[in-house]
Amino acid sequence: MIFDPLYLIITLPAIILLIYSQFKVKGTYQKYSQVRNMYNMTGAQVARRLLDAAGLSNVPVEATQGDLTDHYDPGSRVLRLSEGVYGVPSVAALGVAAHEVGHAYQHVDVSYIPMRLRAPLVPVANIGSNLGVWMAIIGIFVQASPLVLVGIVLFGAAVAFSLLTLPIELNASGRALKALQANGLVSPVELQGAKSVLSAAALTYVAATVQALLTLLYLVLRFSGMNRSDD
């Protein structure tokens, strides 16, 4: 697919945005990882404080290996923080930890519909993001329209998942910043630093969503071209 000029033409803006977003998030994260927050609180301590303040003392905070592998697991109701966040008292760690707490807030907020709409898409999205694309590519290569169509449907589910994920991530960051302020854990300068870290991270989700949409457009155009040639 990457050797198809049409694919490169369609997805080039997304590729450029994706590369830029990766540099942006790494640079911003590294910058604020060097800035100690005023209360000298680690990411784990910040997460614990915010969870307890919201009545979520039953949600454990655990360390996980890797860099920027932070996540909230709704299945086991566990918040996991990466090595650079869990035990580090930086402004970056503060922001990232609060963001994951934002997801925990979403999970218990019955009025927050996007999280509930996304959950059923997880299994099919995992299949569609990998198998769907390859089915479509193989179908294009062997000129099998039905196979391409199945691939497009599966990948479309992955795109829908990505479209739902973007507002969920933005909402989690918004909740995080409000929680940090409400609990008096940040100065105005630190709040701006945390916002910069979360904004850079959000850009990666924007880039991924744009790339998914443009890839789907490419597959649909190829499928339409195959059908026209069969007429």
C-alpha cells in the first residue's frame, strides 16, 4: 500500500502531522520532566490524591514498565503509570497522572456516553485495525472486490473507535486540569506546563485519527475503482 502513489498522495498530510506530533510530545514531555512540581509530589501521589478526593479509593495505582505507557484499565479498574511518571515529582508526571485519573472519572460517570459507546467497539477495532487493512490490501492485489469490502467494513470499525477516542482523550485532559486546580495541586505556571504536555499528547490522537480516516478514504477509492472497471 505504501508503494501506491495514490496512497502517498492521500495520506501525506497525515504522515507529516504524525511525525510532527511525535516530536512535539517527546520534546514537551522531556522539557517538563525536568521541572519539579511545587509540592514535590510523584505521579503516583498525585493520582492517589485525586482518586481519593473523588471517592475512588478502591482504584489502585500501580507502576508499569515502559515510557509513556500510562493508562487506566477499565476492566480491572486499575490506574497504571509508567516508570517516568509513577515515582517522579515533575510537572510532566503530574499532568500525565492527572490525565489517567480523568479516565477513571469518566468510567464512573454514567452520564458520559462516549466511553460507553466505545467499549463495544474494542474487540472489533483490534481486529479491524490490523486484519481489516490486510484483507483490503490483498483484495486489491488479487482484484477480489468482496474481500476488499469486508476489509473496509472491519477497518471502518477501527476508524469509528479512533473517532470516539479523540473526544474521550480531550475530555480526560479537561477533567485532569480542573481536578488539579480544584485540589490546589498546581500553581498557574505548573498548570500551563501540564496543559502543554497534555495538548502535545492530544495532537498524537488527532494525527492518528486523520491518518485512519485518510487510509479509509484510500481503500474506498480503490474499491470504487475496482467496481467501475468491472462494469
